[in-house]
Amino acid sequence: MSLFSKKQPILGPSPVEGKSVVLADLDGVVYAGPGAIDYAVESLNSVAEHTRVGYITNNASRTAASVAFHLRELGLDCAEEDVVTSPQAAMHLLAEVVEPGSTILVVGGEGLTYELEKNGYTVTFSAEDNPAAVIQGFSPELGWKHLAEAAFALNARPSADAFGGTVTDAQGEGIPWIATNMDWTIPVARGVAPGNGTLVSAVHTAVGRLPQVAGKPELPIFEEAARRFGTAEAPETALFIGDRLDTDVMGGNRAGMETVLVLTGIDQPKQLLAAPAGSRPTYILGDLRELQLPYPTPVTNKDGSVTVRGATVRKEGMDLVIVSRGEDKLDLLRAACQVIWDSGLAIFGFSVPEELYC
């Protein structure tokens, strides 16, 4: 989606204007570790006064109820039904490949076991119980022995399933394998730590195939949110806020939503400037206070330069040139992103001033 139009005013509508629901990622958007990110709680509570707010998380270590409780502790007005988790989305994938009541091997924590038992499945942590499928999600307690059990189960010879056929995976023979998400990293209080994607990759290396994925950027979690919040027929009325281009923004774009990249988590200016076409957000915000402010619209000038309020950037050959800095460094970033994105060229061929990404 283009961020500018010559006919648009310099200041356009706020990101939340006209939306029926605002959906926020959690890690890197609302909190980092147990503590709230600056301005997140008061900003989302303010939005909730006139627009429904929901939360979508790839983190499978906790139940929706425990997530909602944590959000209330931080000061957010949040009920369990306002939280959509990747284990909830994974249940829909699981129901398509195994019979209800089947035994499922879990590589993960309470968030997974709760949803499985709630949906009538039998939980095991051992490949010796001949599980019908493996489901894998993040838990800080996971270790080698849990990953090994997954490999043992996935490398076992296929057997007849409850529907009378042979259990196969889309990428080869074997029982189904579903991952809640593939986030390579997760932001925590002390910094950036390995996420579920790194643990899934370890199993993938051992078994030689890949899982189906329920969480962002894949569609199942967004489809679960659309069912929950009533936007299936009008996805453009939902706004999704994330801190990652490769999961949050890409997934929201795929689902037909408008997207926000907020610079309080994983991805920063350097990643934005290099964002590929499918991962470019509709809005770039410094923090969530800007959700309800008129958004500064990038405007393309006759010479091909892009202006965002007082900031202007243009392309000269393969050099990115700052024409004017304006009063807000974020406007300069927005203008630079638009110049690069509109060029159709990869950032790696450009000479980019360091102040644009530092």
C-alpha cells in the first residue's frame, strides 16, 4: 500500500480513525519482559474509549487468561476474550489433520497444554505414547530432551490415522507437525533472546522437514482474530500494531489490514529502510501516543523527492540525499523509506546517510 498521494493533505487522518478494531502485538509493543513499554498502556486505554482493542500474540507460553491478567496488572482494560494466542489458532490447524481426542505430543508450556485439553485432546510429552501429531510452541523451560522427543515422534514410521488413511505431512511422510510461530527472537527485559523459530529450526535440522505454522505472519492467527472481532468481511477496518516487519507487518498486510510499525521493539530504522514490498507498514510510529494524532503523509515532489512535513529526501543516482531535516527525525525516516520503496530497488545498492538509521 502506498503511503502517499499527491492529492492527500500533508497531515492525514490518524491511524485509528475509521477503524472498528485496533489489534496490538504484545512483546515489543505493550511490554518488554514483565514491564510496560513507555506510553503503551495509557495510549491503548485512550483508544479503547471509542474503538475496540484486542491483542494478538505469537508467544505460546501462557494462556489467554494469564495474558489478560498480566495486561490488567499493567493497567489495561482487558478481558480474556480480548486476547488471541497462537495456540488458539493452532487448534484450528490441528482439527484439520487429526481426530478430536487424539494424543498430541507437546513441545511447549501451559499455553499449549491448556488449549489442547480444552479442545478435547490428550496431552503427552513422550514420543513413546505414539502421538497423532506434534505441536510446538515457545516456553522458557524448554530444553534438549523436549526437542529430542519431538524429533523421535516426527521420525517415527507413519501409521494409520483415525480417518482410515496414512498420517502424512505436507512436506513428506510422518505425523503432522504444527508450530505456533516462527519468531527467531523475542524481546525481554534484559534484551533480545532466541524465540520459538530457533527451537523449531533445531527440530527441523533433525527431521528434515518443516511444520505448518499458526502464528504471524501466517494467516491462521489473523483468521482467528477476524472471527473473534467480526472483521472477516471487512479486514481493512482493522488496524494491526507490531514491532516486527517479518511477522507483524507482513502478516497484517497479508490479512488485508492496515499496519503500524512502532519503533519500541525489535525492528528499527535500518530494518524499515530495507523492508521488502510485503513487509512495509501503512504507518511508522515512534510510540503509541501517535495512534490518535493526524498522520504526516509523505508527498512526492516534481523532482521525485519526498517530503514529510519539513523533512525532504531525494535520490541522486544511487545516493540518498537529505535535502532538509525538518523538526522531527521520524519524518526524515518516513521520507527516506518512501524514496527507497518507490525506487523499486534494494537498499543494498544505495549510499544511505548514517543519520537516517542511527
